[in-house]
Amino acid sequence: MPTLKQEVKLSGRGIHSGERVDIVVRPSATRGISFVRTDMAGSDQIPARFDNVGDTKMRNTTIGHVSGAHVQTIEHLMAALFIMGIDSATVEINGVETPILDGSAAMFIDAFNQAGVTSGKMRRIIVRRPVIARARDVRRTLPIGLRLRLFLMDLISGRRADGYVSLVPNDGVAMDISATLVYREKIIGRQSYKYRYDGTQKSVDDFIHNIARARTFGKYSEWEYLKAHGMGRGADETNVIALNDAGDGTLNNTYWADEFVRHKIIDAVGDMATSGGIVIGRLTSYKGSHAMNNIVLKKLFSDPRNYDIVE
């Protein structure tokens, strides 16, 4: 059960709440990643597990009960813990949302690297049978009024709700991720990226150098709308790639032309980490989302014939 050698402290703003928040990531002798809300008296541990995901509608992954103790936007932190090989830790947090920092996983990874990680191996979850989550699976969970509104918006915009996330068996050695984005905005268009994690230093270095710095993104013109609906209040040019209104450029610099899809790899890794181990299989994300990532894990674990666990 690899964990940190010493605690890590980080502070910043939540990208949606806009509120300053402090976290302390502490070593743990108990397998699993759990959060504790230190700003809520008597807060129990909130396991960062796929079956404890309470909401994915705010373009993020939230654990716990949204009407009670919960933590939003855990995916970048979870991705960093996973890449550093940490499967046991307690995250103390004094707010509702983990700090966005620079909008990527890089600063979390740097902090964990400096603290050091104990030896040990993560649990392996080997995919034995294919499972798939589709965009329509997500929409079935929404209220009828919202589903109708999304349907009409798709008709007007010409978008197709044909996204999916699938898990299928592979060579039994690694987690292979293939992500594809398809956007009307010219600056994004169609982008694809592949990443393979097998626990070797090479695969860790690949993530650190080629993926970890990729930031989340959105249209600058949408920020006021998002803020009015309780989202994006902590977003600015330091932590978000801002697309211009025409969709053919950005208002700040990008690290790579395909930084958008590289960030989707971070999201996928962070969401898969809620499985409690390394998902050994081929993950294909086509126009995927946090919601579909969560549903595909629920489908995987819904039948013991779908997987094997190697401690």
C-alpha cells in the first residue's frame, strides 16, 4: 500500500466555487484515498470511490452526498496520486472543492514528488469482459425537462450525442487510454491522444512530460453564464485555456496544439483512479465525460465476471 513519506500542504481557489481552500494530504496505513472536510464538525471520511461519486454534472467529479459532506473536482488530484503510485492517503480539506492550482495535475505531482513515496504496489483490476457507457446512459439519469432541452439544443446546433467510453480486455499488462475530442471550434476540431500506463518509470515520465501540464479549457464568452450558475467562479487565464468567441484561437498561450485532448487524459486517469487500483484494460473515450467514466466503472463492477482483482 504505497503512500506518502510525509504530508503535503497545498492552497488555492476552487475553479467552480472561487473560494480559497487548503488541503493537507497525509500518509495513511489504510488502503484507499479518503477526504475529510475539516470545515464541517464531525465530518466522516469521504471515500474517493466510483460508487461514492455523487455528481458529475458540473463538468467535474464530486464525491459524497451533494446535500451533505462532499468534495468537488477531485479528478486532477486523483490523477496525480495515481501517477505517483499512491493508493493510500487521507486528504484533509477545509472547503467544498479541491484547489484548481494551474488547471492541470502538474503542481500536485511536483508536491508529491518532493514529499516522496513509500515502496509498494497498487491493486490491479483486470478487465475480463467489455463494458461501455454511452451519452444516452448519462441523459437517462437527468430530469425529463433537462433531457428535452438538451435534445432541442442538439437539433439547433447540429451536435450529435454519440459519445461513449468503453473498457475492453487488452494484453493484461497496462492501462491503455485512447481519447478523442470532436468540437465545432476550429482551434480544437478533432483531436486524439493515446497514453499507456504500466507502472514503469518510463510511463510515469511520459505522463509528467507530455500530459500533466495540460489545462482545462472553455470559451471566454461562457464564463459569465457559468459564474451565474455557480460554476467557473475561480477560472481565469492562469488556470484555464480561454477560447475566443470565434473558436479559432485562444486568449492565452497553450503548451501544445492538442493540449485540449491531453487534458482529457488527465480526467480519465483521475476518474479511473476511483476504482481503487490500476484498471488493466483498454479505455476508449470518444467525446467522453466524467459522467461516462463513472458509469463505465459502475458497469465494470456490476458483475464479478467482468473483472479480476490482483492484490
